[in-house]
Amino acid sequence: MSDNTRLIWHAVAPQGAKALFGIHHYITTGTNLPGELIHLVFLRVSQINGCAHCIDLHTRDLLKTMSIDKVALVPVWAEVPHLFSEQYRAALAWAEEVTLVSETHASDGAYVAAAAAFEPKDLVDLTITIAAMNAFNRLGAPFRLPVKALA
């Protein structure tokens, strides 16, 4: 292996990958969260963490249901509140709070807003979604998973 070649994490640790993908399966099939909201949160968390593979993947997923105009403005969603519903804005704010927890300490204000926008189980499922995407990002970025984007 050359200095630039990174391990393919899911091939090296298939049981770990299976466990993490089990959480992904739960999120996408076992919750009441809308699919578009899940992909929106996946994208925003990946943008914060700088995971090229996940940004590429979840942008493509989100473009199946959301306009390019909205997707392009996800990083600055708070500046264009008219483009995102109250629930989507609460989810994005909570995603940022939880992803940056070492800085935000999951502030009371963000929690109150998220709790007002989601039923209790949905809020827990949203937080599991955020935690799972953070885990995927912490594998995708360090191991430099490839992107589909071409020059």
C-alpha cells in the first residue's frame, strides 16, 4: 500500500460496517422521519464534517426530491428561511448543534426548538440520524471514500 492509499473501511471491518449500516437501515425504514428530511440532515452534517463522499452521495439523493436552488443553499439555510419549513429548519439547527456538540453543548434553545417541531420519538430518531451520519463521516473522510463527481 502506498502512502496515499487508504483502507476500504467496510471491507476491512465488515462486521462493523454491518452494524453501522443496520442503524442506517433503521433510520430509513423504521422511523417516521420523511426521507427528504433524512437526506437533508445527512447532507448538512456531511457539509459540516467535510466528508466529500457523503456530500456527493447525499446531494444526489436530495436532488431526487428537492430543487437544485434549495440544495445549493443548504449551507446557508438560516439566511433563506422561506425556502425551508419550520420543521426542516428545526432539524437543520439541531443537526448543527449535535454535530458541533463540543462547541454548542446542545444548547437549550436549539433543544426547545427541536422538541417543539418533533414528537418525542421523532426527536430521538432525528438525533440518531445525526449521530449515525457523524459516524459515517468519521469513516468516509479519513479513509477518503471516492466520489461520483467527475471533472
